[in-house]
Amino acid sequence: MKLPRLGFTLLLTLGLALSATLSRAAAPAGRVYELRTYYTEPGKLPNLLARFRDHTCALFEKHGMQNIVYWVPADEKDGSANKLVYLLAHANREAATASWKAFGADPAWKEVRTKSEASGKIVSKVEAVFLQTTDFTKAMDAGYKPGAANRVFEMRTYTAAEGKLAALDARFRDHTVALFTKHGMTNLAYFHPTDAAKGAANTLLYFMAYPNRGAATAAWKGFREDPVWVKARTESEKDGKLTAKVESVYLVPVDFSKIK
């Protein structure tokens, strides 16, 4: 009697596993984020910010997009005079496509755009990257306290050496994220681009927050000099460097950003 019962249990287990697999395959794609960067015509950044503040953000929400955070670069070299950087969330990639289509066709948006550009075009270029969170990500609103002084944010983009993205992720997961916290940095979201053309195979993009720029400088100094970090980096790079390039941009939240 034991063998048939064992066989039945095994078949039941396999059946449940197959059912779960089929259910996952049929499920819609997961939540995605969209990082967008707008470059303005000379002197037009205030016009762009006013359009977002008074109209665009509300229209995004109307069409199913979630406003997460809006910034301008802190430094002139990074575009403080002509650049808006922001992050949206969508239920999935298909929802993003549908939302943008509906937004673009909305008569209210067309009217706003026409009126706001009566004295000339505002935006000269738009860049967009779809992102998925890593398994070691944190929330974008981590550490945010409504009413507190605005923080300084940092967007860091790591281009991994060929074939090293998984190892880079492992170092962050096992060591770096905790060490950042140790030295007073607030970890926010960690992402990979979703599309091959935007660096899906070799890019880690993440955000940090600090009380101010001086605190950021002190935190990075302490981190880089930490013997635990030095050991982790050395051991992780026995077979070669993990990163080919690291880019950093400091950002400050605009007045209408939900996270500051």
C-alpha cells in the first residue's frame, strides 16, 4: 500500500508544481519603473517645471502612471540649468504603453502643451529607460519624513565589466548595501534596465539619499576607507575588476516632488 500512496503523492506534487508554473507563465509582467530625463531649450527649465507642477503630474495620474520623484541636477556640469529627471511607476510594460498613448491623445494635454509653448518650444530632447528592481532593492521613499528638510540624492550608474553583472550584484547584496547604511547613507531603489539596448546585461543603476552634500562627502570617505569594504572589494575582484565605468549625478528634489 505504501508504494501507490507514495506514487499518488509524487504525482500530486508534480501536478501542483506544473499548475504553479503555468499560472506564473500566464501572469502579466510585473511592475516596472521608467526613468525619464528632459533637456530643455535655453532658459526654459522654469517653464517645464511649471507645466509639470500645474498640469502634467496630474495628467500622468489620470492615465494610470504613478509619480514617484522629480529632481533637477545639483551641479551645473550635470545640467542644473536645463534638465529635469524623474521616475514613474507602471503596473507593467503593457500598461506603460497604454498610459502614454492615452496621455498623448488627451485633449487636456494637447491644450496645455499648446498654451505652454506659445512663446517657443520647451523641451529639446527626452531620454527614457525602463527599469526593474533588483532583489536587494530598497523603497524609493526610504528615510523620507514629510516636513523635514529636503535631502540630497545621488544617482549612480555602474557599467559592469563583461560578464560581471551577477558578481557586481552579489557584492552589493552581500556587502555594499549594508556598508552604505553603516556609513550613514540611505539606500533607495536598485535597478537593472529592462531592454538590451539600454544596458540590461551590464548596468546597475541605483539611488542614494543624504541629509546634505557635506554628509555625502563624509559618508563616501568613510566607506572607501573601511577595512571591511577594502577586503570585500579585493576578494570580489580576484578574477578581475567588476566595473568598467561608474557615473554619479547629485540631484535635488523639486518643490512638487512627492519624495524629498
